[in-house]
Amino acid sequence: MQILGMQKLMGIGKLGVIVLSASLLLALNSCGGGKKEKVADEGDVSIDQLLGIESEKKPEEKKKQNPQEDEVLKLLGISSEGQKPAEGEATAAKAQPTPADVEQLRAEVQKLENELKEKEKLIQDLRNDLSEKEQRLEQLQSQPTTASRTPTLSSSAAASGSFRDRYRAALALYNAHKYREAIDAFSALLAEDPNNSLSDNCQYWIGECYYGLGNYSQAIAEFEKVFAYTNSNKADAALLKLGITYLRLGDRDSAKTQFQQLIATYPKSEYVAKAQSYLNRLQ
């Protein structure tokens, strides 16, 4: 009740102020022409302005009058001034890459590119290696095929080429570990021309073929046939191989005899050092 009474008194006070202001205005209007014109110029001034009362309330007062409304606007993402922040601005600002991030990405990309180049180089090297091996395999496969035809043509020198060419073909068979085919090729050459300068070589390689097959007894028999050729350039090699073959059979004494004969008969032979090495082991 007291509060209501005070509010009424305040209202009556304000009304009294307004009435007093109006009386003053009327008194001013009753003044002379100069003053009247001046007041007329200022007639646009409102009573509220004369009384020092603002027609509009400050933003702070609006906020104080509607705190719940401001809270609702905040929940809706709208500012108290009625402006809604642009969507994604905070996210965009946060997602903006820094120069350090860009530099790190560039470094990672460069690293991946370098690794890719290394792997491509490795793949190319493997392809080149494979290609070389395939070419080598083709060459090895083609040699036996060509050489294996030689024995079937050995009956005719004109048809099969020269003795030396067929000798080389037979030797290629031996180097390809085609020992039985090589034996046939060398035997065909000996049957055709036993007095050829390469006949003792053919005989020696027949012994090597049997040695390669593990038939050591037959190899010894074939190596000994080499000495039947006068001034054979394979006699020292045959002696060395005889000694090695006897060692294979476990006959150390016979092996020692062959090595000693090689050193005594052919002291300048390229096989002397090897024969001496075997003798030192047999001591």
C-alpha cells in the first residue's frame, strides 16, 4: 500500500511539473514579436525534450527491461541487436590453414613423390634384369639346337660345313652339359677324319664327357687314347685329367704317377703348377 501511495504521489508530481511547464510556455507566447518569432522557431521542440525526458530509451535500458527475451535470442543464435552471426564463420576461421601447415603438406607431397620415383626406378631395373636373362636363356636354348644337328650331317663335309665349325659345335654341346650328344658329335668327327689336326682334341673331349657323366673308368680309357696321336697338344692335359680321375676312384698311387709324369715330360706346361699342388696333398 505504501508503495502504491508513493507511485501516486510521484505521478501527481510529474503532472504538476507538466502543468507548470505549460504555463511557462503560455507566458512566453504572450511576449512581443521578436521573442514570439524565436519561440515559434523553437516550437518544434517537444515538451518531453524541454523537460529533459528522452523519447527513446537507451539500448541498455531495453536490455534491462527484457532479460528473458535476450536469453531466448542468444539460444537461437541471434544477438540482442537482432543480428544473427554468419553460419560457419567460426568454423571457417578455425579451418583456415597456416603457412606452417601448407609447408608441412608440401614436404609430405615431395617425400611421396621421391618414394614413387625410387620404386619406379627399382621396377625398371628389375625389368631390365629380366629382359637380359630372357635373352641369355634364348641364346642358350638356341645353341644346343643348332649343335645337335651336327652329328646327323657329319657324313658329308660339304653339307655340314668345315671340320673346325663342327668341332666348335660339338664343344658347345659339352659346355652346355649335353655330354652324350657331344660324344656322338666328336665321335662322328673322328670317324670322318681321324688325321685332322683337331682329332686329338676330339678324343680328349670325349674323355671329358665321360668324366662329366661320372663314368670314370671309361674316361680313363678315352684319355689314354690321346697319346696315340703324335705331337698332340692335349697330352699334358690328358695326364692331369688321368691323375684327377684316378683320385676319384681312390687310386692314389696311380694318380701320383700321372702327376709326376706330367711334370717330368712337360715341365713348361701350364698344368705343372696344378699337378704339383695335387702331389703336395698326396705326400
